[in-house]
Amino acid sequence: MEDTLTPHRPTPGEPAPDTHPPAAPGTGRAAAARKASRATWRLVDELPDLVPAALAGFTVVAVVAMLLSVFRPWVVLPLGLAAGLALAWSARATTSETGEPPSARWWSAGALVLATASTAVNGLLSSQWMTVNRDPGFYQVTAKWLAEHGSLHMPTELAAFGGVIARTTDVPGFYAVGRDVVEPQGMHALPAFLASLGWVGDDRLLLSGNAILGGAFVLAVFALARRLAGGGPALVVSAALAASMPFAAFARSPYAEPGSAAVTIGGLALLVGAVRRPSSRSYVVAGVVFGSAPLWRVDAFMNVIAVPLLVALLLIAGWATAKQVLAFVVPQVLLGGLALVDLYVWAGRYGPDLRPQIRQMGLGALASTVAAVVLWAVLRLRPSIVGVYRRLSPRLGTVALVG
């Protein structure tokens, strides 16, 4: 033992024991190539999780800039890209724990090919809705005006609507807010996203922007499904989505559903990753991505209905601490507040007109909170139920995927 613990002192002229012989020519290049290959494959495996996160980060910046009336390319593009990359980089804390073996990276590669093909095909076949006919036309009209003027206040002149209408006080999809001035209805993440694409690739990219959101949607579905049932079944489900007629219709026309679905499902995938690799940062990222959905669609406030039950389950099952739960919930509260500002300040009468539906969503959230408290009480009294759930949870993933 003494010989083992005592450092060896080489005699003069004897090489030190940790001295390596000179590397053979080409060995360094081969090691660098292997390192680059591993990094590339890791990125391939991570991208289905990272793309929805990057989309959420960019969208939040674009909406904030729009609401602050500083929607300009030199503001939105650099700050939005920086926020998207930062959120995607932070999401990497959960992406290395997908529950899949290293060989499953081929399924991720297949998902990337599928999403790319979907984006390309739907982009080439995208619709041009530069008309004022409520959904989806007003989204592209708004995006075009926003790209050129940076404002949601639109004059009811021919120039603003491509010669479609004459001067009027109220047109389909728009609400009058003053004499000869209207505001577009709905949430405004989609027009902001499409307008940003218009800066980069002119009208052609603006008009086909939903194809990009469709590709992000496909990747988000794959990211969540592989955590539930593995890469093979996840790729099958993603392919079924990409080949479906409703998906094609919404990915080729300017609807807000693909963007909303991408961040909702992508946020759930990151939440599962946070449960498997718990940290406050991973829960923050999941909360930001999941919580950005109302910026796309007002009915995404329904996501809030699920949050109390999610929180109760996380705490009771011991999957998250109180601090981590707060890290998940607080970003959703902040982004929900941002969405409400957009809804009630910049969407004309859209918010007041939807008051009954918004009240119903609020009642649903209240009922969910009561149910969460009851669930908490039952599981505290009967902790054995949690053990049963843990034993069944691997099968429940497959059941959810089939459903």
C-alpha cells in the first residue's frame, strides 16, 4: 500500500510515467473528427427539443417589441435570435435524458428529415391570403403592414389592404379604434413572426412562413412522443401528423394553430425532460416555452387549466421541489400577463367580445385548482396510489401515444 500511495520519482534520464509518446501523424485530426462527429450527432438528437424553445424565445421578443412600438428589424432580429438561441441552449440541460439509447439518434435524424421535407413541400404549396376575410387573411395582411410600418394601427385605405376594400370603419378581422383606423383581431405572435420572415426573405417567405411553423410542430410532437414511448413509435406518429390533411391545410395557410401547438407540445416535452433531470433552470425553460402559447392564440389560455394538476402531481410524486415548481409556473404567469396586454390593448374589441369564453377558461382553471387540492389530499392519505402510478407509468406513455 505504501508503494501505491507514494508518487514514483523517476531516475535521471527516465521518462515520467504520465509522459505520452508523440502522437502519430493524423491522430490529432482523427480525434478532432470524432469529437466533431459526436457533437453533430448530439445536436441532431437535441434539435427536436431545441427548435420549439428557439421559436418561443424569438416570439417573446417579437411580441414585446411590437407592444412597445419598436418593431423594427434592427431590434427584433438580433434580440430575437439571441433570445431564441439562449433559450435553446438552456434547454440542452434536459435533452441528454430522453430515455433513449445512443443508437436512437437515427430516429431523431429521421424526424429532422421529415420536418424538413414537410416544410419544403408546404412552403412550395403555401397559400396567399392577402385578402380581408377574417381567418386566415387578416394574419398575412397584418404581417405585411407590420413589416413595413411596425405598428398595429392600420388606416382603412386601399394601400393598407392591397386594394381589397375602400375606406370604412370596420372590416372583417379588424376593429375600428378611431376615425379611419383599425386594429387586427386575435393574438399577434403570428403576424410578428411572419413580418420578421418578410424582413429576411421578402414577401415570398412571409407568405410561406406557416410551413416553418408546421416543421417546428412536427419536431415538437416527435420530442414529446419519444419521451413517452421511444423514437420509433414517435417517428410514426410524427409522420402521420405531417401526412394528415388538416395539418397540410394549416401549414400552408396563415393560421396560428401550428405555432401555438409547437410551443405547447414542445414545452411539455421539456417538462418531461425536467422531471428526469430536475433543476430550476430546466423548469424555467419548460415554463417559458409552454407559457408562450397564449401569445399565439387566445384559446391557449386553456393550457392554464392543466397547470394546477401538473403542479400537484409534480409535488406529490416527488418529481419537483417547491422551488422548481415556482420556476415552472412564474414564467407562465408573466407571459400570460403579456398576452392579456396584447389582447386588451392592441386587439380592438376582440377581448371584450370573447368575455364569455374567457370566463369559461377561468372557471376551468378554478375547477382544476380545486381538483388539484382534492388530489393532493387523497394521495397524502393514500400514498400507495403513487406507487401504483409509478409502476404503471411506462405503459401509460404508450397508451397516451396511441390515443
